[in-house]
Amino acid sequence: MKFNDAYAELRPLGITIKMVPGGYSIRRTKAMGLGTTFDNLAEALAYGRSLAAQNDALRDLPPLGPMGKKSKRGEMYRHNRKIAAKRAKSGK
């Protein structure tokens, strides 16, 4: 396998591979730092595939906190729906 083939395979998976003096460097696309360096392309590709599998496992986890920003308007609509539901239930 050539470098261009490995790059084309790993890039859509969120992994960046670079040619560095003496080998190949692998890291996650949005990660900071140099990454892990390997002497031959086969080892680098295997490591890149394992990183991609870890990325898939991390994507399946739910977010750690609330998503988005709460708005005052949303709170008012939610409150009004709750009051309307109570009124409909009581028959007023």
C-alpha cells in the first residue's frame, strides 16, 4: 500500500497521517501535538485503524452536559404548555 492510499483511507475516519523524517506520524485530526511516529507504513496504518475504532466508541457516548443554549422564550413556551395542559386536565 502507498502513502496516498493510506491517507485516503484514514482521513474520512478522522485520523491524520503525515510523512516525517524517518517514518510516518499518526494522530487524530483535531488533536494537538505531533502524534505517534512509526517506521513503516503498515504499522502506522494498523495504529490509525485502531484509533478510528476508538473514535467510533467515543461518538456513541451521550454528551456530558446540556446541548445548546436555553432561551427565555423557550422557558416561557414550556411554562405556557404546562399551564394549558393543567387547565385541559381540570376542565377549566
